[in-house]
Amino acid sequence: MKNLFKTTSSLLLAGVVAAGVMLAPVTVQAEGERFVLISHADDADSWWNTIKNAIKEAGTAVGAKVEYRNPPTGDLADMARIVEQAVASNPDGIIVTIADFDVLRGPINKAIKKGIPVITINSGTAEQSKKLGALMHIGQPEYDAGYGAGERAKAAGVKNFVCVNHYIENPASVERCQGFADALGTKLKGNMIDVGKDPLDIEKKVQAYLRRNSDVDAVLTLGPTSAHPTIRALTKTHQAGKIFFGTFDLSAEIAKAIKDDVIAFAIDQQPYLQGYMPVVILSLYSRYGIAPSNNINSGPGFITKANISQVEKLAGEIR
């Protein structure tokens, strides 16, 4: 595994060069910088384990300390406070998600004004990142990803769908559902359900929705938190494999469902890149004042039964 990460590190550093960074003709020397990554995820969201692995490996590779912080319940007001606390601690760089531009704009601006370099990742858009004054944005254009998923559903003959939204308080989640609806040429209103994060509640709400709407022929979930209970809901109602099912993100359970023809595809936004690249870039910026001139789109990519064997062993760790 160590050799894999060394290879990954070399490839990613090479990718930075390809993106337009002129590296000094010497190897990067450990300087002991401290970076802080703040996400919007609650403690129960296992998807972020991949990003945690990435920042740990990247920190080791470049000789920097990287701290992960998040609001335990996913509360965005709490996240804003955590950003302010991170700014007050004077780190060498901040990596942050734009879960809600209006809520986080103030705290992130404080970092910028203080001269702390910021890279935004995951949620939000490149345009929002630019408005904030961040160095760059690394993530997946959420509307485009949802639209791409909708195109696949349309090609499969889907007419009616439900988007199972487990974090509706995050505007990016709605963008995913909206893109899906637009690709199908239908309205989102009435086709998106707020299910919360409790697995049992999600399972029951999905079952109830499908009972009330028997014409639904597709389900879109926005990550493992909603995908796992939805798999159970479809299995218990004998609809698994009969209803078109797409999801965002990957997990071992999602990988199995793809192999079993229960899930048609998983949208891979490559979270490892979202964690690894900011650490590498911030270390280069801190030491040499250099950074890529372009944002990095980490997705979307589509994982299907045709390519699942390439990634399933890495699900939850690197993929």
C-alpha cells in the first residue's frame, strides 16, 4: 500500500506540473506547515474517510501537518464557527467546502483578509470560489454531474423519478437533483424528498414514496447515506433490479449493488483528489509562491458494472 501511495503522490505532483505549475528543479523539502481542512459533513458520514486518508497521505508526502475538522451534526452555522476558529489559529493554509456560500462567505473572507491562502473543495462552484478570493476550487460541478446522470436515465427510457436527498440543507445537493430533472425534461418539484440522515427513516420514507407514486421508474440517491437504506427499501419491496437506480459516490455496499445489477451506476467525484491535491498545492504555494492557474474538476466519472472491478477494492479508502 505504501508503494501505491508513493506512486500516487508522484503522479499527482506530475499532474500539477501538467496543469501549468513550474516546479523548482529541486525536490520539495518538508517545511512543517500546518493546514486545516474543514468539511460540512457530520460525524456519521463515512464517505469522508477517503478524504481523511488523502490528507494524511499527502501530509506525510510533503512533510506538512493537516488537521480535519467538521461540525459533528452537519450544522452549517457550526461549520462557520469552526472556520472562524481555524482562521484564529493562524494556519499556513485552509481547505474548505462551500456547503452554503452565504453562510460561509464571512468566515472565509476573514481568512483571505488575514493573508491565509484558501483552497475550496467539494461543494460549491468555481465561480463562488473565485468570488471568495480562494486560490482555486477542486471538485465536481454538481449540476453537470446530475445532468449527466439524467442523460443516462433518459437513454434507459426513464420517465418519472425520485431524488432521495439526505442533506437538503446543502444547496449543492439540490443542484444534483435539478440537473437530473433537467436532463429528463421534467420538473424537480414533487420529485425530490427530504429524508434526513437516519438510515431507518430514509428506508421508510423511500418505501412510502414509492407506494404513493407507483409510476416512478427511477431513483437517484446522493451518496452512501441515502443509497444504503434505499437499497434495503427496494429489496424489501421486491423492486431491486427492476427500477432504474443511480447514485452519487461509492462504497463497498454500492459496489456490490452495481455488481448485482441493483444500481446502474455510481458517480465518482474522486474524493481522494479533493483531499490530496490541496495539500500538495498549498505546500508549493507556501514554499515557492506557485499554484496552478486553473481549477481542477475531479469529476464526474461513472462507475458501472463494466469497470467496477477496477475500483471496488479501493472503495472507501481511495475511491
